[in-house]
Amino acid sequence: MRVIKFFCFFILFISSIAFAQNPPGKVQTIYSLLVIADADPSIGRAVEVDLKRMESLLSIGQGICNVEKEILLSSRNELKGSLISQWLRTIKPGIDDTVLVYYSGHGGMDKDKNTFLYLQDGIFWRSKLVEEMDIVKGCRLRAIITDCCSNGPEPVIPVYRAVPSKKAFQDLFLRHRGLLHLSAASEGEYSWCSPKYGGWFTRAMVESFDESSDTNKDGFVSWEEILDIVKDAVQKKFEQTYQYFSSEQKKDMKNRGITSQTPKYYSMPIRQTDMIAQEQPSPTRQNLWNITNQESTFSISIEPDKTIYEAGNNMKIRIRSTADCYILLLNWNTNGQPIQIFPNRYDSSNFAVRGKEYIYPTNESSFDFRVSGVGASEEKIKVIAFRNRFDILKIRSLLSMDDGSSSAFSRITVVPRNITPVEEVESKIIEALSKIRKTDWAEANCTVKIK
């Protein structure tokens, strides 16, 4: 009875200081506990892969929120329900924070279809874990994600690959409220894994943390959408690999009536619709010079050989990328319109190898970038790099190219009689860029002064 009174007092106390913990404008925190059965010889290598994958996923949150992480490993004799409970009592989440408990290991089910996790201090019932999560029920989102069987031990089978995005991560962990409770398998089913790729469920889940998972195209990635995608991916993998199961495995599944691995939710959180309404993009027109891509998986740099030029000077531009890509150089003319200056009619070789420095034009090139014009100015030069050749062709089709009749950097340019409005040209380019996977392009800017 004293214990019950203590927890009632504890919950009331936490509620009373919630505002102080999360005042308006405070950065949100994700408290994460990763419980990993790495010492188990049958699945140890697989769950180590799951651990690395979850750590990589959580690292996406750095920069958009605080991420506090603790890991319990069976190799350190830490796979205990008592330590999970202790951790939940130790953390102090605010009302806008998220608490995540992730488990990768063995799981099972009793004759009454009550599922549990196998821990080093005995069976830890799933219902008990849900009950323990009530300790932090004053926070925004409580998440329980388990990659384990809901019947018996797992055999070894292969799987796929993942590219999470910050936008999806933010939507899922920072813009939902309530209790999230997912499991890799429904009651009576096995959860499959392999030493090389880890659990099918964890891989499929992490792989779905991408803006393309917004299947209803409402600008928000929800846990319902993630679960639908994960279910489909896991079931397809089950069907694809069934032929590789041993005859003993097939016989066992037939006897148990197992025909799939179906990820299941026990509880779903609610999306924070009021936050979505507040964050609708401004109707203010974007411009191509200021557009940036923070979600690219590679970077591109641009640097002129000097910062100040005089009319008549030749210019060289250094480019370096951290990935193989196709590059596009732009300059804005006196009308404020972006003009393609490279590739051009003299040189179309715009493929750049990862890590190699390129200087345009080269000594062997049949063109120069020549500065001309009258009066001082600041010229804008932008490089956009694309992993896929098809993507760069879509953007080039929207640009005017310097025709070589005057310097690419000149403020006296040759323009067609039917001039497309600057806003229309830039809007079309920005729209085309928005349809390209953000991990597949990058950009950078520089300016030079002309005397």
C-alpha cells in the first residue's frame, strides 16, 4: 500500500513540474532504451545488427531533438526486467518528450496466448512491460517495439536495405502522442532473422522511415502507414524465403498452423494534428539560390580560384563531391534568371568521381569562364549535383544555356525574344527538384566580386 501511495505521489509530482521541464520552445528529448540479447549463440550476431541499425536510426534525431540512449546487453548480464523498470523510474521525461523501449531477442507465448520476452532474470510478460510504461505516461509518446518471436525460437534467413530520413523520424517520434506498442509477429507466429541482416521486422521498419512512406500524400508519415508497409515487406520476405526453409521447419509450421509472419500493433499513438497545422509551409515563393537540401546522403563543395576579379579575367571553379554524381553549374544573369554555364556546348563531360577534385575549365578545355561587363557587382554561382543522370536531365530541360556568344558571367547576355518570367523558371526547377529523392542530390553556393 505504501508503494502504491508513493507512485501516486510520484505521478502527481511529475505532473506538477511538467511545465518547468518542458517550457515553450524547449527542444524535445527522446529517451531510448535498447535491450539486446547479444550473448545468445543462436541469434547474437543478428541482434547486434539490429542494435547498430537502431543506433543509426536514433542518430538521425541528433540536430532536431535531444536523444538520450542506454543499452542493456545480455553479454554484460543486463537483460533483466528489473533494469528496464529501474531505467523507467530514473528518466524524467517532460510532457513533450518521447520514451522508447526497443527489444531484440527471444520471445514466446503461453497456452493462453499471452506473449512474453525471454530475459536473464526470467520471463518478462508483454503486459507487464505495458504496465511499467505507465510510469512515464505523462510524456508525449511512449513506444514499445520488440523484434522477437511470439511463439518459439527463430531460424536463419536473409533480407533487404534502409535509407531513413529526418522528416519521417520527426513525424513518427516527435509528432505523435500516446502509447505505441508494436511486435514483429502476431500470436502463435515466429519472428525470423539472419546473422548478416538481423531481424526481418527491424530491417523493414527502419527501412520504412522515409518520406515515401507517406502513402496517403498528406505530408505526414504516420505509424499506421509504417505498419502497413512493414507488414507487406515482412510477408513478402516470408513468401520469398519459404522455399529455403528446412523440411523440419516447414513441418513444424504446418503443425502449428503458421502461414506467415505478421507484425502486429497492440496500441497506436495519435498524430499531433495541431502541430501539423502550425507547420504548414509558408506561401512565400522560394528561390533557387536559397534552396538547400539537408537530407542529402552526400555533399558537394564549390570554390572559385579567386574571390575578386576584374573585367577580362578568366575564372576557374573547383568542385569536389563525396559521391559519384553529375554536376550542373548555374549563374544568374542581369534579369535574375538562372543560366546553365556547365555543361555547355564546348564540354558535356559533367560526371564527377567521389573524392576527386575537378577544376573547370581544365587546361585541355576549349572554353573559358571570362568575366566581363561594366561596374562592380556580385555574381552568384551555384552547383547542383545528382546521383542519377535521369534526374539532371529533368532539371536541364528547364534551364536556358549560355550560348557562348558572350561570357557566361557577363551582365550583357543574349536572351530569346520570348522571355519566360524568372519566377516561372525557378518555380519549375524547384518543383522538379522536390520530386527527386532528397538523398540523391546536393547543392552549394559561392559568390565572387567584380571590380
